[in-house]
Amino acid sequence: MAKVLYENDINKEVLEGKKIAVVGYGSQGHAHSLNLRESGYDVVIGLRPGKSQQKAEEDGFKVFPVAEAVKQADVVMILLPDETQPKVYEESIKDNLQAGNALVFAHGFNIHFSQIVPPADVDVFLVAPKGPGHLVRRTYEGGAGVPALFGVYQDVTGKATDIALAYAQGIGAARAGVLETTFQEETETDLFGEQAVLCGGVTSLIKAGFETLTEAGYQPEVAYFECMHEMKLIVDLLYEGGLENMRYSISDTAQWGDFVSGPRVVDAETKGRMKDILTDIQDGKFAKGWILENQAGRPQFNAINNKENKHQIETVGKELRDLMPFVKNPIDSKQKDVK
Ligand code: NAD
Ligand code: MG
Ligand code: MG
Ligand code: MG
Ligand code: MG
Ligand code: MG
């Protein structure tokens, strides 16, 4: 079994007294910065002028242009959008790293697909929380944490692993578990998970279910509650106790339906297509397509996004959620503009 590390396995000293520059103050950036500061570390923010800058300053951070923040820091965490990182790295980061600094990522994409080639005299590692940034912050505030992977790509100081672990602990991840990986494994499994299961798989499953019900003449509100709202309630049971716990709570009728109909929805062919998706990730086809899409100004991304936002499940869902004030988490709405 893989070795999972917790608070007591980690030595904080290697990171104490070092200055950490967090570059970017979006979903992950605000969470890492606030959690690290509350864990006792010295954090500055690197950003271009804009909304994120205002937010970081409101949160009490010193904000500098990226180059300035990097110059001051011993540890530089890159929390820019993956597709923006290579350009900002070339323009503002590369020449401001000093020998022995640490260059850190929360996702391995740019190193693994050679979009960023780091200098040979810095530590390079990743600390990748396995959860959305807003939950990295919310769970930390509640005394808990989101698990994280760490992986070392380059260790020039001989301390890269210890620094990575201390960083992971600083953002609260060691409360939940920290697991060693490589840039390759993190990149490929993260892309696969978000495409096939967590984001792509789940949204397509929800929409197909909603459409099947509404096209058969059932009320959209009923279809919304059945296919979207209840998803969270079911997933909470899975999160807390796995398949058995979820099945314990549902009726035996639901459990029988799960057994006989689930495999009709996700069958061997679906799994075959999952394997195709994994192959596209492994051989770089997905990465190439996404890089080109960005170079072209995101025509497909924007067109699909506009269409998705107009789906009936979104309009009916908004109306119903507005009538359930408890669904709007106050932290969520406050943090929504952190982007
Ligand atoms: P984001 O889009 O939420 O935030 C990006 C930040 O970078 C913003 O503050 C933005 O203002 C700033 N920025 C953008 N362009 C800039 C530029 N040219 N110069 C300076 N600042 C600029 O990003 P994110 O979703 O937090 O992703 C950051 C990294 O974390 C990525 O590597 C991503 O793969 C990884 N990650 C994200 C999540 C997540 O929950 N979103 C989870 C795990 C890992
Ligand atoms: Mg995002
Ligand atoms: Mg992920
Ligand atoms: Mg990801
Ligand atoms: Mg039961
Ligand atoms: Mg039911």
C-alpha cells in the first residue's frame, strides 16, 4: 500500500523563515496564501494589476508584480492558469529565480508536457491538492483539509521532499493525507479524473438524465431535483463511507436499481472510451489540442461554454436554488469573485 503521510510525519523547520511567493490569487492561489499565512509562514503575492490584486490586498497581503515577488522569495508557487504559465514564466519568473530556490506547481502539466523547462539549479516539485481551491480554504478554516499529492522533479538542495511536505502541511493537506507521486502520474491521473469522472463524466451523466426525463414530458423541476440536487446528497454518503455506506442509506429498491441499471449506463463500451481518453492524455494529444485551442483564442471553449450556460438545467436550477437560501454557502458567494 502507498505510504500516506500526516501531520506528525512532517518536519516544519525546513520551510520556517523562508519567504513564499504565491503567483496568482485565483481558486488555488487565495486558498494556499491564506492557509500558509495562518500556518505561520511569510507569504507575498505575485500578480498583474486587476481584480485578483484588489482581493489579495483586501485580504491583507503585499502584492507585487510577478518578477518582484519571485526575486524576494525562496519558494515560488505558480498558481496561474496552466495555459498562461509558460508565457509568464518566460517573461517574469525564469530570470528572477536564484540558485537553490524552489519552483513549485499545483499541477504537473507544464513540466510534464515540456511547456516550461526549469533551470538546473533550483528545486522543482509539485503539491497538488485533490480538491477545488475554495474547498482547500473552507476545509482549512473548519480545522480539516483536502488531501494532496506531492512529487519531486528536481532536487538540488537535497531538501526538496521535506520542503514539499512542509508546504503541503502549511495548506492543511496533512490533516487529510499527503501521498507521493511523480509529475507524470499526477498530470495524467488528474487530467483523466477531471475529464472522465469528476467534471466531464458527472456533467454529462447529469445532463443526459435530466434530458431523458424532460424529453419524456416530466417536469423540469422534478428532473432537476432528481438528477442534479440529489447528486450532492448521494456523493456526500460516498465521500463519508464509500459505496457500502451510500447503499446502506438508500432503499433496497434503489440499491437493486443501482445493481441492475448502473452497468447498463456505464458499460464495457463506456470503459473502452475511458481508455481512449486516457491514451489521448498519455500520448500528448489532449495537451496539444488544448495548447492550440488557447493559441487560437479559445473559439471552441467559448462557444461550448456559452451553450452550456444556457442549458435548461441551468435556468431551472438557478430558480430553485434561489428559493433554497441554505444552499448558498456564505463563504462561497464571498469567494466567488476570487478570480
Ligand atoms: P485561476 O484561474 O482560478 O486563477 C489564476 C490566477 O492567476 C488569478 O488570480 C489571475 O488573476 C492570475 N493571472 C492570470 N493571468 C495572469 C498573468 N498573466 N499574470 C499574473 N497573474 C495572472 O487558476 P486555478 O484554477 O487556481 O489554477 C491554478 C493552478 O492550480 C493550475 O496549475 C491548476 O491546474 C492547479 N489546480 C487547480 C485546482 C482548482 O481547484 N482550480 C485544483 C488543483 C490544481
Ligand atoms: Mg478554473
Ligand atoms: Mg484535479
Ligand atoms: Mg486539474
Ligand atoms: Mg439500503
Ligand atoms: Mg430516489
